[in-house]
Amino acid sequence: MTTMREAPALPDSRTDRLHTGENDPAVILMQRYAEVDEEYQVQLSVLAGLRQGLGDDTGDIADGGSKATDLDTEEILTERLRQRRESLSAAMERAARGTYGRCDGCRLPIATERLLAAPAALLCVPCQVKAERAHL
Ligand SMILES: [Zn+2]
């Protein structure tokens, strides 16, 4: 008797085909997006809290200075999360259009192992290496 259950499935009939989950980049992609989105929402409230703290600054310059540094750090973190969230969301749009997992450079399918490690990857490894060299 098997009572084994997968993680709570999305209420979407399409996920029936993706039963294996673990090794499906599209599934990993959705999970990763959910994680990053949650982190991003938390980060936004941290940032909002810090900004509020700065608002009731009554002229203590030294204290205000360290708060401003914290705010800078949190703003950088927020921006990084926002970018990750955006690239994952763009990858999900490609999945919806059926072009997910295709390299933007050579149009060949990106290796599954690469997508599992980097679900938002736009380029296959050879194209990525080329792009990075061109950048130097
Ligand atoms: Zn390529």
C-alpha cells in the first residue's frame, strides 16, 4: 500500500504531467520563484520599517548616519532580490509560451542540469562563456 505523497501540488491540471517534480526544471523554477517572492516581500517590509525609522529623525546626526548605512545595505539587498524575482518571472513567462529552456544565443535546448542549477538561465553554457568573455 502506497500512501506516499508529493509536496502539495498546484491546483492545475498541467502539473499532472510533471509528476516527477524533483528533476523538472519548470517545477524547480516555480518553487524558486515562490521562495524568492516570499523573501522579497519580507525584505520590502524590512526596508519600509527602516525608512520609517529615518523619518522620525529629530536631528541626531550620528544616529541618523548609521541608520542611513543600514538603509543602503537593505536597499542593495532588495534590488538584488527584485532582479532575481524578475528573471525567474521572465523564465516563467517563457515557460508559458513554450520557449523555456531554449538558449537565447544559439536557440538550442539548454542542458537540464544547467536549468536545475540555474532555473532562470537564458543561455546555454557555451553561449554563457562566450557572453562573459565578450564582457571582459
Ligand atoms: Zn547557446
